[in-house]
Amino acid sequence: MTQYGTTHLVPLAVFAVGLVVAVLLGRRHATYDGPTRFSRTWAFLIPLVTVPFQIIDLAFNFELGVTLPLHLCDLAWIAATWALWTHRPFPVALTFFWGLTLTVQGVLTPSLNEDLPHPRYFAFWALHLLIVLAAVYLVAGLRLVPRWRDYGAAVATTLVWAAATYVFNLVADTNYGYLMRKPGRSILDLLGPWPWYVLEEIAIVLTVWALMTAGARRWLRRTG
């Protein structure tokens, strides 16, 4: 798929409209006590539209360095499903931090070799769009703003994932999480060479997450 070609611009247009809808629906549902039927339907929809494509990919298009669900987005959809179903702080925080900093990179600068009508194309966009929109719905819409303890839990979880995925990459000679080399044309091109870009990315992400937490907490106090 060509970045900012037609098959990229169409999902971006859907994404832009979805952001507005997610905020408006979230504001409407914010008065409800606990997860709404809409929220739980969305939670059910995420695995419904992602898992079948992943199964097809595993069964018919398997590539060791591409197909295994080891990218952070493959965990983010689980967190988003959990968050939408329960509205619990920990999965909401994971969805907020992973969705609005890491997963959104895949929306803006996708590293995707397949195009229409390949199953991996549909799986990629379903996965990324639903995760990011879920984060917007939960936090900007429902105002389920993460606390500092949730920030700490999200950081610890992410570092455990990074360490485990790095070890797998070493053993299997893969590049999950782009921890071994940069993908083509991404925001990581602004950083240094390996391994420094990995350390720089970690430092930047943790700082941005802290700023997001502080900003969201302040916004909640001012608007709550």
C-alpha cells in the first residue's frame, strides 16, 4: 500500500469522521452508570472484525516475521475490548496511551506491504482505527481519564512487552515492534540509528504519556 495513496486516504477520511462521532457519542453516554450497550457492542465488534482476518492470515499467508500477533497493536485491541466492556481504569489507560501515541502512528504512517483486496489490508485498518477511536470515545467522550497509578501500570506493562518481544526478535530474527530496525517511512526516521532510536523512542513515549496524563487530569478538573 502506498502511503497517502487512495487506499490510505479513504481510511484516513473514515478516521477523521470517526473521531467526531466517537467524542459526540461518548459525551452522550457519559451520564450512564457503567458500560452502555453501545460500548459493549463495540467491545464485541473489535475481535469480531479483527480475529477472523488474523486467522485467515495465519492459515493462508503465514510469515514468521509478519503474521504473529506480537506488535503492540495486537495487544492494544485486547486492551480496547477489555476497556470498552468494563470501563476499568487499567485497560482504559492502556487503550489511551497505546492508542493515541503508538497505534495512531500506524494510521498516519502505515507500514503495510499489502493493498486491496488482501486480507491483511482489512485486518490492519480494522485493528488500528477501532483501537484509536475507542481511546477517544473512552477518554475524550466518557471522560474516563487515567490516574497517575494507571500511568505507572501502563509503563510497566509496555516495558515488559518490549523486553519479551526483543528477546523473541533476537531468537527468531524478526522485527516485531520495530525494535531491531526501522520500518519504511515513519516517524522513527527522525530519530537516530539502532539501538539509539529504541531508547529515544522509549524516553519520548514515557514523557509524552506523562504529559498526556497531566493534561488530561487538568482538563478533567476544569470541565468536571
